[in-house]
Amino acid sequence: MKYEGMIFRPPSEADSLILQVTAGCSYNRCTFCSAYQGKAFRIKSFEEVKEDIDEASSYRSGIQRVFLADGNALTIPQKGLVRILDYLKLKLDRLERVGIYANAKDILQKEVSELEDLRRSGLGIIYLGVESGNREVLKRIKKNATIDQLIRAGRRVKESGILLSVTVLLGIGGVEKSKAHAEDTGKILSEMDPEFVGALSLMVVPGTPIEKEIETGRLILPTPFGLIQELETMIENCQFTQCFFASNHASNYLPLRIRMPEEKEEALRRIREVLRRKDPALLRPEFLRAL
Ligand code: SF4
């Protein structure tokens, strides 16, 4: 497999074959993100991708899941993406699901019928980074999407029958916007009603624009218990039909896995107990936190 640069994938794709169909992120300007810094964006040719699929199918049998990297592979024009998905189906006879990262604009460039075609060709889950439901925070982090676009994108994925997994970032609004960020993020998630939510905590990567904001005091990060307070407020504001909400990413101080709506109240009780005791021993130790 010919991978270019560092490869990122969602935690839930740990056992998947990672197939790099694009290199980098076509946007690459979110202020907190260093994932594809210095990596020029390009869409790989079908021949390059085909070679990797051929190679993977020859040495690894029984592949059931594939994740299409990099940053926003859904930006590949429809015909090219269908061609890759169809070839995967042809070569991997046990294939059950293909996943992909997307941003809101990639999704909105596709009609529901096009997303349905992708689903029929095997695309089973789209991972969408929302980060915050607060207008000012989205602007500040240069997310390149409005609240309305994010909600429409999420709903469009759901309408097509593809699973929707959304990530949000605790701490991204700083102390100043902490409460508004948590409330508004709970609300936007409810509007989107995704099947999966992953709440991560902001970890500041050297060299990113957000690091400068912190160094100059323009952004003050919440404390670990401040982040847990955000988690509480966010969950309080979440109303889902059926969602698996996880804060078990390595960046978080309090790992939780919550089936909503059934386990929402129990999770809130647990969070409130941690906030009441304010005992650092209840948190994931700093040295175990990672991106
Ligand atoms: S769209 Fe995603 S991958 Fe691209 S810069 Fe923003 S957070 Fe990073």
C-alpha cells in the first residue's frame, strides 16, 4: 500500500483497511488542525487506487471494512468515487462497509440521489467534523461552514440512508464561550440527530494558529473540570432518536459511552458526581491523553 504522509482515521475504523484515495485535505485551514499541514491536496488516480486494492486483496483475506482516507475524500467527483466503491466490492467479497471523512460542503455538493448511489455502491458511514454549534466559534476556528450548512449536510446524509457520525470538540470555544459552545453544540447535534457522536477534547498542536491565540492570551482554555462541565451541558442539550454518544477518545479526561436516549440520565448523574467531587484521581491522567 502506498501511503503518502501521516494517515488519520476515526477510532472506530481501527480494524479497517485504510485505503488512501486522496492525499491531504482540500480545505486545510481550520485553526486547530495540524493533520495535513504541509501536505499538498490531490486526488489519487484510479490506477493508483486500483493497485492498492489489488495488493490488499491479494495478501489479506476477509476484509469487511474499508476506510477511505485522507481528510475529505468525499470531495472526489461522483463518478470516480462510485468507480472505487464498485471495484472494492468486486475485489473484496466479504466487504460490509466503507467509511469516509467529509466536510459539510462536500456533502452539500451531492444530491440525496447521489449519496444514495454511493450507499448502494457500499458507502456505509460518513464522518463529519462539526466541532461546535456556536456561530462565533465556527467563525473563529475558520470551519468553513455555517450552522445551516452543517445541519443540512447532516440531514442529507441521514436521508440517503448512510450512517452519520459527527465529531465535536470540547474546549474549542475557550473559557469565554464555554457555556454557549456547549449549549449550541448540544442543539446542533439534536437538529442533525446522528447515529454516532464523538466528543473529543481540544489538544493544542504546536504550529497551529490556535496555539498562537493561546500564547497571546486571546484564547484561554477551560480546565479539565471545565471541559467536563461542557460535556454535561452538551449532553443536557442533546435530544436524539437513537444515538451512540462517546467521549472515550484518548484526548478526554472522562471517557464515557452512552446510548441515548436510554442512558442519558445515568450518564449525567455520573458526570455531576465527578463535578461535585472534583477529584483529579477520577480523571484520565494527563500522560495518557493523546490525539
Ligand atoms: S476540514 Fe478537517 S482535515 Fe481539513 S483542516 Fe479542517 S479539521 Fe483538518
